[in-house]
Amino acid sequence: MEKNKKSSFSGRLGYVMAVAGSAVGLGNIWRFPYLAAKYGGGTFLFTYVILALTVGFALLVSETALGRKTGNNPIKAYKILGAKKLKIGGWLNSIIPMLIVPYYCVVGGWVCKYLFEYLRGSSHILTQDTYFSNFIANPISPAFWLVVFAVLTFIVVIKGVEKGIEKVSKILMPILVVIAIFISIYGLMTPGAIEGLKYYIIPDFSKFSIMTVIAAMGQMFYSLSIGMGILFTYGSYMKKDVDMEKAISQVEIMDTLIAFLAGLMIIPAVFAFSGKDSLNAGASLMFITMPKVFNSLKLGGFIGGVFFLLVLFAALTSAISLMECSCATLMEQFHISRKKAALAMIIEMLALGIPISLGYGVLGWIQPLGMTLLDFFDFVTNSCMMPISALCTALLIIFVTKLKTISDEIKISSAFKREKVYNFVMKYICIPTLLIILLSYILSTFGIITL
Ligand code: PHE
């Protein structure tokens, strides 16, 4: 019954580009370099790669296989698989993208604004210390740019899976890789950058601690879009003859490669510009420090513009995946058309996104749990709901469907080369890892530990 109406990617390349489009986002470009700098450079990189190849791989495989097997959104997938007691997992997986997409679009809007300033040649104003804080506190501007970004996302999603998402991802993702390589090389040629490169790549084991592992775990879940319903839905769009293991390996490689390149773009350049302490600037790194760094480079106006174009592409393909999954859930649960689902979603995105975008200015008085609205939504989805939903999927596989169901699904299209790793990780590593993440995120939010 589902077959006729079910959309799908045309083949492996389409799938890989779309999932990599979801995975490669603000998390890779802004968060990864910042965490790598903070947690001992090469040490963090190494820890991250090991985690991505084990726990990350296992969860990517699990969610994708369940999506393809059931051909449905997470709520229905859980139901079909007979997970009565874990029903909540299906709901969480479906609701999380609906709650992330509004605030993701707010940040996407900031990126649009910065790109716009580069395009019209006024990038020098971005280098003023107070520019960013004034911009996000403005009563209109952040909301306006949020609408611009949300509408761009909407235009792609309404066109559908093959003609919209796949087509856009196939164009934007290769351009993104080329730009990232170009800026990294350019950045590495600035005087003093090699010191920064060493700082980024050579492991400093004195900075290794359990916190390195926890930070790398959290980053990996976010970066690979795990526990957020995305992989279920995109898995359900994957044809049965696509080699799933190979596709997933390619997604992992691309996501890690872009994160690594983002570090190469940012760390050596910032290091050369103002020393390693400014790498700890966290959120402000991209919007305050980077414009200053670009301004100090030859052809900085151009390079900065290209950089923000890259960030825009990365953010857009991630927002598309979030909106698409939300639409898929609405379409399948309420039997409505894509058009209606997309309209419902854009209304929701604006209804939540506008207040969030104004949460640094006129609505700054709304502070749930003492956080800004954006931080609050990030905390609820990413730190609380995500580990629980991933935990439900792990429990579903271990206790209800059993590991063999996943292996069988993968073996429809190819051998399962990493089956042993998969089974081991699912049996012994996944659940403790997710529990540690949940606990440490909550403790760090309330200041009991620092991440
Ligand atoms: N993986 C994206 C990133 O690295 C973020 C994201 C999370 C996208 C959840 C979609 C869903 O930025």
C-alpha cells in the first residue's frame, strides 16, 4: 500500500549526499574545531574517530536499517516492530526534528545576514566587537533573516525527495567540499599558521581526560544526526538494492572529513591572528572572531564571503533534513499531502522560531531554566531527548527485534563486513555510552561538571 506513494532516493549517491547534507552542518564547522582546540587537538580527533567508527556506526546502521525495513517514520516504525513499551522512542524521534528546526533556522538566519553583508561589500562592519550582540538583540533583523532561511528550506522540501532534497544535496555538497579545501589551504598559507596546525593535529595527552571522551561522544551524536529521526526517515527512502553499509561508511567519512577540514580552516588562521586563547571563544568564534580573521587576510572580503556561503550550504542541507523528516511524519500520520505538511511545518517553524530569534533582545526576559530560548531548546532536544530516543532504539533492537533483524536487512543488498563490530557495540557499549551522555549533559547544564 505504501509502495505507490513512497518517495525515494534514486540510488546510493543521492542517499549519501542527502544524509551527508544532514550530518554536515553547523556542528561540524563551528563546534568541532572549537572542541578539538579545547580538548587537546589530536587527542580529541583520535577519540572522535574511534567513537564514530564504533558507536556512531552502530547507531547509524540501526536507525537506517529500521527505517528501510519498515519503510516508515519512527512512530510507525516502532509500532510495526511491536515495541509497545518503547512507544515513546518513536514519538521522541519524530518530535525532536520539529523542535530543533525552528532554532536551527534562527542560526541559519544569522549566517544569511553575514553572507549578505559580505556580498554587499560591507564586511568591515562585522569586525566591530559589538556588531554581533547588537544584531541578535535587534527587534526585527534576526526574525527577518530567520524567515529568509526558513523559506529557502521550505522551497526545497516542497519539491520532494528526488527533485528537491536529492538534487540540492548533489549540487551543494560537492561545492561545499571544494570550498572547504580551498579555504583550508589559503588559511594554512598565512604566516604563523603552521604553529596552529601543530596545535590542532599533534596530540597533547596532558589534556586527555574523561571529559575529552564525553565531549567527543556528544559531538559525534549531534554531528551524525543520531537519535533525531532523520536516519529512520532517510532510511525509509533508501531502495532495497542500495548497499547500505557502504553508503553509511561514506557518510561517516564525509562528515568526519568536513569536520577535520573545518578545523583546518579555523584553527591555524585564528591561531595566527590572535593566539590560542581566542579559540576558546565558543559560540562567538564563527560570528565574532572569524570576520576579524578574514579582515586581516589578503582578499579577506572574498574569502569571508565564500566561507559564509559554505556555512550557509551546510546549515541549509541540515535544516532541509529536519524539515523533511517532520513533514514525513505529518504526511504519514495524518494522511495529508506534502504541500499541506510543508505549510504546517513552516507555520510551526516561524511560530517557534520568531520568538527564539528575538530571545536575545525584546524577548530576553523569557528565560526558562535561566537560559536564553535558543539554549533552552537546544538543551531540551539535544541533551535530554536525543540520548533517550537513541537509548530507546538501542533497547528496541536488543530486546524486541534482536540484532539479527538488522543484519538481515543489511544483507539484502550486500555482505555485512562490520557485523562483529556492530554486534559487540550494540551488546556492550551503546547503552552505557548513551547513559553517560545523558547524565553528563544534564550535570553540565546545571554547572555541576564543566564540559
Ligand atoms: N548534524 C548537524 C550538524 O552537525 C546538525 C543536525 C542535528 C542536523 C540534527 C539535523 C538533525 O550540524
